[in-house]
Amino acid sequence: MRAAEALEAMRWLPCADLGDAVGEGGLVVIAPHPDDESLACGGLIARACREGRPVRVVIVSDGTGSHLRSRAYPRLRLRGLREAEARRAVGALGLAPRHLAFLRLPDRFVPHEGAGARAAVERIVAAARQADASALFVSWRHDPHCDHQAAFSLARCAQQRLGARLFEYTVWGAALPPLAPVTPVTSGFRLFVGRERARKRRAVAAHASQTTGLIADDPTGFRLTGADLARFAGPFESFVTAGE
């Protein structure tokens, strides 16, 4: 399957309620960076919280790669800012900040293997057990960012330990060359998040360092465009069943 075909298939996955899609257990959302949880899974998190389902969010990287040249926000200050934004974001979704874990792996250098990766898998497994999770949600293995691909590898290892279901969501799939070969999208579900859209908007807006000119002294710094934000503002979120 080609990337354009896979993205189109995601748009037409069957709609399902959470109970039908993932069973009765809790959920763990594994986000490569602070903001990915709100962009791709904000509706999912808000819906699960509204239904009283246990949720944990694990943010893998420290997020300090977004503004490498900022003097006003050196690495530790930027990490603190992005973690504070993430706490406000999950709070807007209805999740207590104590259910948010930061692994603080280096942005742009999240490991696929080795001691750092094994420790990260242990943290994900612990979060899943706290939530009695029946499903994990992580970035698509083909997302064109090294940290997103590494997060998938970590989640796959955790899933194998837990026996839980694993679902993939895309953040940057639209940036792939349309003809790039990818794993076929054969199953998954779309979640209607119409009732959760206002909460999701507030959560995304909480990541002001990524959506506004808050950090003004780095002209090369990352900022989500209006087109980027529009891709995540619709009434559905799509999740692909992670096959082999």
C-alpha cells in the first residue's frame, strides 16, 4: 500500500464506540512530544474521561527540540514550559495531571533500543497496569519523524509484555510522499468526537509554545500552521489496528 492510499483508508475506517473498539479496560496514550496527545487523541482522551474510563498519558520526549536557538528558553526552561502546557492540556480534556507521565527522553533522539528504551518500556507498562489498560494508542510507525517511529517501537514492546491491543494514530502522515510504501491499513476505527471538540480545542491551545509566537527569539522554531491545526479539528479521530 502507498502512503496516500493508507491515509485515505484511515479517513474511511468504520465508526465505533470505545467499548466496541477496545473493550472495557483503561487506555494509555503514548505521545512522542508534548502536544501530540492533544492533536491526535484529544477527543479520545476526553471521551474516555467522560465515560469514567481510566486513562494514562505518557509523553516520551522532553520536547526541547522545538526551539533550539532560543536564548530566552534554554533547554531546561523550555522543558518546564512544555510540561506545564501538557498538564494544562490534559486538564482541559478532563484528565487529572497526576495521570500524566513524562519520560524526558531527548527530543529528536528517542531510542529504539538499549537501556533508555528498556526503561521507557517499563514506564509504559507500569502506566498501563495502573489503568488496567486494554488498549495502547501510539504514533503511526510510518510518521515521518524519528521520535514518532521510536515511540511506536516502545509501545510495541510494551504491548507484547501486556497482551493489550495496540492502535496507531498519525500526526505527520500527510507529509509522506504519496507513493511511499507503508504497511497496509486493514482495520481500525474512527471515533466520533463531536461532543469533545471544545475540550480538544482548549487542550491544543494550551500548547501555546507550539501554536503561537510565545517564543519570539527563534525564527527557526517550530510552530503549527493553521493548515496543521485544521487537520485535527474535525469531528472524528482515526486509529489503525497495529498488525505485524
